[in-house]
Amino acid sequence: MTSVDEPARPNGRIRDAARTQAEILDVATREFARAGYDGARVDEIAARTRTTKRMIYYYFGGKEQLFTAVLERAYGVIREAEQRLDVEHLDPVAAIRRLAELTFDHHEQHPDFIRLVSIENIHGAEHIAASERLGKIGSPALDVIRRILAAGQESGLFTADVDAVDLHAMISSFCFFRVANRHTFGALFGRDLVAPDQREHYRAMLGDMVIAYLTAERAAD
Amino acid sequence: MTSVDEPARPNGRIRDAARTQAEILDVATREFARAGYDGARVDEIAARTRTTKRMIYYYFGGKEQLFTAVLERAYGVIREAEQRLDVEHLDPVAAIRRLAELTFDHHEQHPDFIRLVSIENIHGAEHIAASERLGKIGSPALDVIRRILAAGQESGLFTADVDAVDLHAMISSFCFFRVANRHTFGALFGRDLVAPDQREHYRAMLGDMVIAYLTAERAAD
DNA sequence: GAGTTAATGTACGAACCAGTACGTTAGTCA
DNA sequence: TGACTAACGTACTGGTTCGTACATTAACTC
């Protein structure tokens, strides 16, 4: 009954700290995203790895720090994606639209990340505050927006008074809401915001919205 | 929200089922909003009322049903607010802007409700699905949007191809994100989206965005 | 190839927590 | 006024869950 015959370590390394840590992070990401911080179970996370609960405490210290590590890695992924942004060869209008579309795509492709951010907000962003790494990650996307915005405003294509952080918030709002609130929105209004056949519609809607806002003639004040 | 502000009548009834239930709901709303569904403690909710845990089970059946009851009441409040909407005497542009502003205000004034909705989405809207009451509440706001939109489109002020549910999603996105994600956004970008001195700025931004979108000339396709 | 340490597994405990068995009292009405 | 019932309180339980003490082994160093 014992002997689920493991190949008695012929050449492969049984002990691999990096692999064990990565596996724990993978599983923990799924579990935290699925059930929330308090809903997730350390025992359950351990059971879904090839190692034991002991290793979670050995490498991460505890549930709280594990969640922080999960967040750090998740934010690292989007930072990397943002660093690969390549839209500045386009004219400002096309560049902003493209940037919005890539943001849209990234949100759609990483629902677990969206859920983690929701969860972290429920907890007042205390883990981000406690993390040295997360405190100081800038947003490459923000720099890109800043430059496109400046170019568009200089050429007179965009209205002058739009701030990059605000625009980022506007774009993120739409992308985030569509994924994060799809369950309640679907239940209450009978429309699945993430339905595949609606994808292009909402992607275009976001671009239209942002461009309309940036190019609209604002009432002088 | 029907809060319990009853001045503990000296010779009056000690036993008051309605008051006890309302008090439990008040406290539960705060606790669930504060800590999430799994983070909230039934004992803690009971301790913060003038009654005991026994009464929670007596009136609501369990934690799950209590949370559903909290959601039902919270959604009831916004439905009531939406029924008091009075913007249709305005021209379509002003009416939509006003509607967006009122949505903005309501989100700002009910952060607990926003948190409950976030929490419910983490749990896949399963409580809404299980609730008979919540399944069938329409949105009065949606009807208002529909009518304003139709008027605006008929008069040629608005572009023809905008759907009411989509517009509602757009407006809600911005309002929701600003409140729900203020912690992570603030921690990462150093900007408090809910800072009082930024309130008018973001309120105007929302209105500008929606009006720009509705009145923009879309590229024909 | 002996010693050292990083990595891993096992078993357990103490606190916590949702839910309940059972007893009590206030208010009502015949 | 006495019986009945809705409303309420106390005390407990059984299972869960985070965390840890202790044992063990793989792999590296010299």
C-alpha cells in the first residue's frame, strides 16, 4: 500500500528549492484567487503541491507572507508585460487606442490577477504596504501614457488638461470592472461582459471612449 | 439604510423582533464589508449587537443566509435611490451627465456596498443566484438611461449605436473602480482617488468622458 | 567519506469558529 | 391569571485550521 513507486532518484534531483518555491507560489496564486485570503486554506495549498505544508512555512514564513509573495509575483508579471509595450511608433491616437486594447487583453488573460487585486483591496492594500518590492515598482505603462499624451497634446490632437495617472485609471476602470464584476453584473443585468462574442464590441468601446474623451472639445472654464 | 436608532424605551418592549433583525443586519453589513465573507466572524457580529449569536441563527439560519440578507438589503437601498432619480426633465446631454454624477455620488456615499459587491464577485455571485429577491430586481436606472438614450439618439445628439446596459457598465466601471480599488491604486501610484479635494475633478471627468463618448463621431465601418 | 547544512516529511497541539441543545422570560390572549 | 408561544440567553461541541516540534535525508565541502 505504501510504495507509490517513485523512480528512486536515479539522476533527477529530488531536492530543488527553486522548483518547490515556484510550485507553492503557483498553487497559492490559484487558491487565493479562487477563495480569497481568508477563504484559502494553507493545508489545501500544500495538498495541491508535491511538497508539504512544512515547506510553506520554511520558505515563506506564514500565510500572510505567502499571500504577499503571490502578489509580488503577480505584479511582476504585469510589469514585465508593460515593459514590452511597443506603441510609440504610432501616432498618438492610434497609440493610445492600442495601449488601451493591450490593457484590455491583459486583464482578460489574467483573471486570477484581477481577483487578487480585488482581494487585496478588501484588505486595504496592507500587503502591498508591507512589501518593500511592491512599494517601489513604478508602472512602465504610465510612462508610455505620459509620453503619448504629451505628444498628442503638443500636436493639438488631444485636449490639454488630461493627466496620465487619470487616464490610466480610466482605462483600468473599464477593463477591471468587466472582469472583476462580471458575476454580479451578469446575474443582475443578464449580460455576460466577458462573453467571447462580445469581446470585440467591448474592446472597441473602450478605445472609442478613451479617444472620444481625449479629443473632445471641453467647455472652457 | 434602515438603521437602528431606537432610543431604548425604558418601559417599552424589551423584545422587538424587527429591531433585533435590523440591528443584526446593520452590524453584519459592516462586518462583512470590513473583513469579507470568510473573514467575518459570526461571534464578532453577535458581540457587536445587543443580542446573541443564537438570534442570528434564529432569524437568518446561518452565516450564508445572513450574508444573502445583507446583500438583499444593500441592493434594495440602491434600487430605492434609483427610483428617486429625476433627470428626465433635462435635455439628454444634461440628463446623462446628471445621472452619471448621481451614480458617482452614490458610490462614494456607500463604500460598504461597493465592498460587498466586490466580495460577492469573489464568490461568483452565488448568493445573488441563490436569492429569489435579488434575481428579479430590475434596475430603475437602466430604464432611465434607456429613455434618455433614445431621446438623445432620436434628436441626433448622440451616436446611434450605444446600448443602455453598456453605458451603465461604463459609468459604473469608473465609479466602482475609484472606490473599490482606491487602496491598491493609491499604494502603487501615490494618488488617492477618493481624496475630497479631487472629488469634483473626477466627477467632472466622468461626465466629460460619457458625454464625449456619446457625442463623438465614430468612424463608419 | 565524514561532517555539515539545506531541504523535506510526520505528527501533533492549541486556538478558533460555525452551529446547536437546552433552558428561560416577556408578552399575549382566552 | 394562567397558559401558551415567540423571543431570547447560556454553555457547549465537533470539526477545522494555522502553526510548530521533532525527525530525517539529500547533496555539498574538504
